[in-house]
Amino acid sequence: MAYRAIEGGDALRTGRRIAWAAGVLAALAAGGLILWLVGDMAVAAGFAAAAILLVAVAIAVMALRPAPVVEPTAEHDWALIRDLAEASADGVAVTDRGGRLVCANDRYEQLFGGFPTPPSIPLAGDGASELAVAGRAAWRDGRAEVALRGAAGAIEATITRAGQQQDMLVWRFAGAAVPGGQPARLAESLEGALGAQLGASGVMAALVTAEGYVLAANAVAKIRATGSNDGVLQGEDLARFLAEGQGGTVRLVAEGDAANPLRLLQIPLGEDADAPILVVMVDVDSSMMGQGGDIEGLLMLMPFGVALVDREGRFVQMNQAFARAAGVEPGQLPVYPGDLVVREDKGVVADAIRRFAGGAARSTDLAVRLKDHPDEPVALSIAAARGLGEAAVLLSLKDNNEENRLKREVAQATKMQAVGQLAGGVAHDFNNILTAIIGHCDLMLMRHSPGDSDYDDIQQIRANSNRAASLTRQLLAFSRQQTLRPQVLQLPDVVSEVSNLLKRLMGETVTMEVKHGRNLGAVRADPGQLEQVVVNLAVNARDAMLSKGANGGTGGGKLTIQTRSVPIAEIRRRGSDIMPLGDYTALEISDTGTGIPPDLLGKIFEPFFTTKEVGKGTGLGLSTVYGIVKQSGGYIFADSKPGQGATFTIYLPVHTASAGEATPAAKPSARAKAGGDLWGTGTILLVEDEDMVRAVAERALARQGYTVLAAENGEAALELLAGVDRPTIIITDVMMPVMDGPTLARAVRRMYPNIPILFMSGYAEEQLRRSIDLDNVAFLPKPFSVQQLAEATRDILSTQGGVAGAGAGAGAA
């Protein structure tokens, strides 16, 4: 590779100063010579001045010329770095901040067939995108690692940020070399004399990796597979050049549909699953095909389960797909098909096979139950076989394991969705009831002072109402309908806020350890809801460790809370179909308790599922955690072994701020802005279909000094507006019969375009904002207290219809 270096400006300026001094001296010398020859001082001085002027002009012209580009010498820094890279057995490349390749060694060229710029190098699957994510992680964290697959096998990539200005990435690729020993010698032989001898005999041979990528091939294989004398086969997927033929054969795609069929033989060169494979292909005479000799090969190539049965009803052979679907162990071929099904289905299967073996012309499908899966019927197809030697009946069995698993998952998801919708509806109705209860308690407390006989009773009712409100929030959290107020935050800050509370909750017998990783990416979530997640998981862990003591153990343990960044390899282990690749920050909570039994591990996030005694758990704790995490865009996994504790890992995506984005500051409440004075003036149109909620809100607002016009639905509100002047604000419920709140708001906005609107609802604010296409509206979630209603009204009036949603619901209980 070539390198260029630009000479420094100091040397250039020094050369110009020397040239100026030499020019002045030369001009003075010329003037002295003229004076000696002519003897006239004026003539000599004029000549010297003209010479100095010419020198000045020449130097100015030189200054305007660009600095020369000089090719570096062998001792240049980049050449030294490349020499050091050559000493490594790994492929090494260096890229700059702009993503340009500035240096690479020969091993890198050998691995990737040239000098492609990372991450755009030939990799299997989604390797290029995974490498790109790792590169971004290296810029952020200073180092990243990722496991990949190249043409020759596994590759371990390590990316490190380097340079005095930390503006370079060093990419190191280890592995993916052709294995040594016998495979290495065989690869050389295929490229040399042995390959030529095989080609002369009409044999095509190739050495491929376990994934099917070509490491080496003889000349005849390259020419016939690629269709060109200059074709490249090394590093390519061999299956891309082959197509399925007849009778268990294959053909070369490059030779067209009329190509001569080939018999393919695969010879593993080791017992390891990643060992290379020698693939040999020979031409087959078509006259020898179709007489039953290739039936076994044909069966093995079929992607669905097929088996042959003779006239006596005995198995002749079956392919791997049939054995896998029927639960047949390798090397244990059953005698009769009836041996695979439950006792009740044996007679039906035997009668059908006997009928088709005797000459029945049509096929049939039977729903049977296998002995290994008696609860899941499968479809068994039976048809007569002709021209297949001793085989008389053809059986086909579909592997329904994956389909049944998907059906169970869909049924579970449907059930969870139905329960979630039910929970959201129940929570909405309860929020209306609790709003009335809490509101009436607040109104009664205004008439009673501490010390009155009824004051403590009212406080107790209010406290129990708030407890009920927390249950409705759990129901909304499970159904992913609770109101979240996300912020950009760091997970260690959330853990620190709740650490003191956790220490009190854990007790004396449980120790707690908190560990934080370095260079954690910020996440966007509701800090209050995340604290609830940590508390719920920690309390469950404590109970598990205490129950260990109740069963004869020590009665204590250790709770570990850890925050860390997530490597790409961990995400790949979780499965990209479950958790997409990206940058995540993890919150991990583990304990040394009794663990979770495997049969219960898949049910722990279901609502109302609990292993605690009756009266000691609602079964909503983990379902609430699940709902909060999913609504925050994250993922949660539970890993446990019985008797060894459990670990809950929460993955939250790293928040990437857009240009000009800033974290919004908390909006001050009306109490802070007005020094606790919530009195106001103006006319409020209050629309609420629940009589008890409307009565509480009307009394509460009237006590704050407002004139309240109350209506039970949207149509009644419009009729009321027709006979009054413009109101100051509209406060309306969202879900109402006849005409709902958003429809009413749009009708009022046509009459009074800039009128402030405050929506009340027992559903989540996020859900409502997606369905309400109105600007400059505020939301007050139910249940709310009298003070919170007054604060929300004061907030939206103080902003003159501005966006006050954050302040309006800031204190919602």
C-alpha cells in the first residue's frame, strides 16, 4: 500500500528566509560593482533597489505555490506500523475517523481476498451488520469483540480505539484459517497434482467448511461449477452452484437443466462438528437410474418425512425427517408403523396400510396420535407405491413440533392480550370509582381538622383508596397502558435512588451487593417505573431466599444488582428473532435463593400466577415488571436452575439523542409557581358521564373560585355552550357515550380555536395521545385528588393553552 506525507511548514518558512537574505546580498553586491565601474552613486543605488524588488517578487510567487507532496521514506511511521502488523498471525487493519482504510497486513488480504474496508468484508449471514455494530461500540467504549463466520469458518474480531487523538480503529481478525495437518495438505494437493489426476478421471473434488464454503477445489470442479476457465470457487458457498436432480442426484447450475446428473459424496475429515468436509462429485449414467437403486438417496434428500412399507406391513426404510417427526431414535427402526402410535390408533393404521398394499388407488390422510406426543394429533398420509421394488406403501408424516409450538405461543399471546384488555377495562372503571372516593375524602377533610373523631377514619379510607389505586396501576402496567413519563437517564442513578429502601426491605439475613459497569449508554425510561421494577424483583428475590431457610436452609443469602453494557455476542445468544441486534444497557438482579423450577419458568410473567401462599401474593408483581419493561422498549429474561438462585436480566436500548435534542427540565407545578395559592377565576365547562366523578370535580373546582358548568355528555355540553359566553377552559372525560371527549373537543375548537382543553381518563396518556389528533391539550390521569385537579387546572390556564400535559399529571396518584 502507498502512503503520503506533507512536509511541515517550518522548513518551508526557513527556506524562504534564506532565499530572501541571499537575494538582498546579491543585489547589494551588484550595486557595488556598478558603482566601481560607473562611478555614479545614483545609478548604483537604483540598480540595487531594482534587484531587491525582483527578489521580493520572486519570493512572493514562491509563497503562493502549494506545499509539495513528498513520498515517505521507509522509516515513516505508517511503514513501521505495517511492519509490526505483519508480525501478527492475525489479520490486522486500521481505519480512520472517516472510515477509510489506512493500513492492513498481508494476513488481512489473505483472509478477505483483498483489502475491503471494515465492516464491508465478506462474512456469512448478518456478519457485516454485526461487525458494524461492534465498530460503533468500539468508538463509544474503546473496545468491542464479536464472533463471526467467514468463508473458512469462525472468526473472532476485536476492535480497539487507538491513536494519540483516539481517532483510529484497529481491527484484529483471529481464526478462519485453513486447518492444519491432513486438511491443509489435502487443500494443497487439490490445487496441485492430485487435483489434476482426479480431473483427468472425471472426478470433481472440493474441500469445504462445515458450513459449506469452499476452501480449495481442483481445476475441473472450478471450470464446470462456474462455467468459466477464470471462475472463482474458493470462498463461495458450494450449494449455490448445485441444484437437485432426479433419483437422489444433483446437477451443476452453470450447465443448465439438461446437465448430466452427478452423484455427490461427502467425507468428513474429523469427528468435530466444525471439521472440514471433502466433497466428491462424479457423473452418473442416466440408464442406471430409476430402478429403485437410488430410492434411499432420494428419501434422504426430501425435506419432509417419508417412509416405505412392504406388503406385510413392515418398515423397509425411512428418512431422517420421518424419524425425527415420529420420535424414532437413531439405529432403532421399528418393525411396524403401529409401533409409533397410541394403542387406540394401531388398528386404524394397520387396516389402511393393508388396504393400500392390496391395490387401493387413492391416498388418504389419518389423524393419529404418536406415543411420544399423545396429546397432539398429527397427519399421517398413506398411498400405494408402484415400481419401488419390495416397497408397497408410502407413508408421509409431517413434523408438527415447530407448528405446535407456534400455535401454543399464539394461543398464549392471544390469552395474554385478552387478559390485558380486560385488565385495562377493569382498571378504567375502578379509576372512576376511586376518583369519587378520594375526592369525597378530600372534601370531608376540608371540614375536619386533626383531632376530630372522624379525621382518622377519613384518612384511613383515603389511604386504602390509594392502595387500591396502586393495584389499578399494576393492572395498567401489565396491559401496557399505564402513563409513563420517560427521561434520558443512567441506570446506576436509578439503582442508587432505591438502594437505601432496598437495604431496609432485605432485612438482616440478606446481604446486598451493587456493581456498576463502565461506559454505560444512557437509556430513555420512566425513573419511577424503573424503581418499581427494581423493588419488585428485589422483594421476590428476598422471599425466595427466606423460603430457602423455611425449608431447612440458612434463611438468608445474597442479592446482587449489576448494571453493565451488553456485548453483541450476548444478544446473538438470546436470538436475533427475539431481541434485535443493537446497543443495549443491562440491569441484572440475581439471588442465591431456591431458584425457579423449569416447569414454572415460562409462566412467571403471567398475571395472577404466584407460588406464594394464599393471601401473600397477588400474582401481579412480575407481570407489572414485564409490562413496564416492554412499554419502555426493553426486554426481560429469567434464567434459573433449581437450588441455585435466579437471575433476571433487563435489556434497555441505548438512547441516541437526535440533533439539538436536550433533556427537558421538570415543569414546576402550580403550587411552586403560585406559592401554594390554587384559587382562580373563570368559567369551566366540565363534561363527565360518571355522576359521582362529575359531582366531586364540580364541588372541588367551585371551592377554588371557578364558575362551573357541568354536563353529562358531549351533546349536552354543546347545547349548554349555545346559551353562554365563551368558557375559560374545557375539562372533559375521554370515554363517554353518544359523543366522546375528542369529538367534543374538535367541535368546541371550531367555535373557539385556542380554548384550553384538559382531558381526564382512566386510560394511559400515551394511548390517548396516539388516538387524539389535537394540539395543545393536557391530560389528567384518574384517580386524582382535589388538589391535583386544582393544580392541573391552574397549570393549563397559566400556559394559556400550551402543552401542559407533563405538569398536569405530574402528581397523579
